[in-house]
Amino acid sequence: KEGDTTVSWILRELRPVSFKLKQGAESKNLKFGFVAQELEQTFPNMVHTDTHHGGTKSVAYQDLIAVLTLSAQLQYQALSRLQATL
């Protein structure tokens, strides 16, 4: 039960955004992700700051994928429990 509450909190804290890069080959494509500065307030371990390039922040998406996978698994377990009671 505690894991379900934690997962709900995590999902509420995430704010997906769409954006375009300012330069480079990928600049013409619409991207989806999260604002590193916002994510850092809630999950500081998922944001890296590049001290060699003016403090540019980036999201560690591989870490975020693990958290979101856990979230999906817990949601599935909760749904399975509910379905079993029907």
C-alpha cells in the first residue's frame, strides 16, 4: 500500500513537456521530456549538471525509466487486485 502512495506522488510531480532543440540536427523535430530544473527540485539524483559547459542540466532518462517502470508495475498490481474483487 505504501508503494502505491509513493508511485501516485511520483506521477503527480512529473510534468511532461514538448520542445524543440535550438540547434543541431534534431532541432527540426518535436521532442518530449521534462524540464531538468523542475525535475531536479523533486528528484535531484535524476538530473546531472555539466560544470564544463556553463552548468547545463540534463535528465538521466535511464533512471527515470526505471522509476516509471516501477510505477507501471505497482499500478498493474493494484488494478489486478481490484479486478480480483469483482
